[in-house]
Amino acid sequence: MPTIKDIAQKSGFACSTVSYALRNHPRIPEETRVHIKAVADQLGYQRDAHLGQLMSYLQGRGRGRKASVCPLVWLNSTTDPSHWQKTPWAKEFYDSAARRAESLGFALSEFWVCDRKIPASRLDDVLKARGTKGLLVSTPLVDEEWSQWIDWNSYATVVIDDPFGLPQFDRVYADYAANMRVALEQVRSRGYQRPKVWLTEREDYWTAHGYTYECLRQNRLHLDLDVLLPEYMKDITAGRVKAWIERHKPDVVIAPTPTVGLRMRELGYRMPKDIGYVAMYMLNEDHAWSGFSQRHVQQSVIAVDRVAALLESNTIGRQPYPQKIQIEGEWREGTTLQAPVYEPVDFTR
């Protein structure tokens, strides 16, 4: 296993510089940090999370801090204990987080908070008995009782997505409003005149109302544009989809996932010949639908990095100034939209 000394020799920098660079210390110029990390990756260096937190403690000269080292825990608050292992999009999140944690010297484990064998009042005791200090929360919370039993001020916590139930933690999530803006520009560039957005109330909550915000904004900016988001929908059945299309007569449908499009195909709609379709989220390996990869892997990597940084600085509990990191999606051309009439605006930064 390569060491700090090995990286120093190959990069030409002092061991102290290498150590600071690998911990993203601001005293090291960004260019130097990037170079040193590239050398570390080339050598196959793996950070020791235990040592990192210990060094943070020693550099703080104690100051009453407790040098407690611990694994990271992924809180599963779904009703399915295997949700993050078997659901394709969820597995993208969890697997990439686990790989990133391992590369940083942490071990990520999962904890199902809805296990009936563990009363909600004991959830925090179980987490502390496992030595937990770092938490990843990945499911939006809607008045869920279990969350009231967690002593959040005892953990370094990062939330993936933007639930309102936990307002004082750093969070990483897709830039839903920006993605909708790109989607609308893409359909306009292809000559579509009547785009309509299918959205359920639950999906609106999950996406922090980002899609709704952008639809309202576009309707305000373009008064000649028909209402983009007519009403909340419920179950995605073929009957509901057919009635919705007949009622609103869209020439292109924008929906959170390919599911509505699958119902449309069952009804005999041909895409893009009869009607266009945009999926605001699809799996990385799915190239059939026009729409977005929401970069789940990148979201998980950034979330794990943030938890690691909080632990290394012994920063735990609710944050007075929580960071919100929004990741713009990657547009996928797919096969469910007609060819562009003109070049769409590039919103990437």
C-alpha cells in the first residue's frame, strides 16, 4: 500500500504538503492539490479515515474534542428493507456511496429505521451502540415519526435530496429547476408547441418543487405559452394517462421517469412519430428515452466527501449555515423526440 512518503517522492512535494493536499486544506493551492491527488490515484493510495480524524483531533490540540472514530451509516427510511439494494435507481446511489466511502477509508453500512423489531424510541441507542458518527439520509421526510427520535446533534449528517423535514443539514441533490429549463428549451428547439408536464404531488415534494417552480416561471415569462403543469396526477395507469392526454392534447409529454411513457406505448402511441416524450430521470445505462441522467453517482460521491470532511474537522450536529449543492443533470438525446429545428440553448456552466 503506497504511503504519503511515496506520493511525496513521486510528486516532488514535501510530505506535509501532500498530507494537507489530500485533506483539501485551503493553504494548498488548488492546482497543487489536483496534481497530488492525481499522483495518489495513480499509485493506488487509499486514505485512512481513522488517521485523518485523529490528525484533525491532534491539530486541534484537544480543545475538549473527543477523538471518536466511526463508520458511516446510510439510513433507509423506506418500507422495504432491501430498497437500496434492489431498486435500480436507488442501487445507483447506494453502490456509488459505498465505493466512495471505501476509497476514503470508511465502511458504509445500512440501517433500516422502519424495522418493527426496533422501537422508534431505541433507534438512536442502536446507532450510538454501533459507534455511529456519520449519517447519510437519502429519503425525503414527510412528518415521519422515527426522525423525532434521532439525536441529530450527535452526528455529522448529509442529506441526499432536499426534504423540508431536516432543514439544518448540508445536502446534495439534483438541480430540478435547471433540468426542467433545459428540457423545455430542448422541446422548443424541436418545434413542439404544446408541452405538458405530468407530475404527482409526491414527486413534486421529492423534487423540492423544482419542476413546479420552473413551469410557473416559464409561464410567467412566456405569456403565449399554454399552461405547462395543468394539475397533479395520481396513479400512473393506462386509463389515467389516456384521459390526461385526451384532455390536454400535448404534442410532447415531460414526466419525472419513463413510466408514463411505458403506459403511452401500451396505449399504442408511437414516440416520437405520434407524440414526443422527455424523461426527467433515467438510469445511466438507459439510452432509449430522451431526457436526463441526474448523475446519482456524482451526488453520492459528493455527499460522502462532505460527511468525511465534517468528521475530519469534528463538526457534528445541525449546521448554522447548511450548504446546498445542486447537480445539473446530463442531457441524453435518446429516441423519443424529433430532431432539433435549431440548436438549443446550452445552460451548462
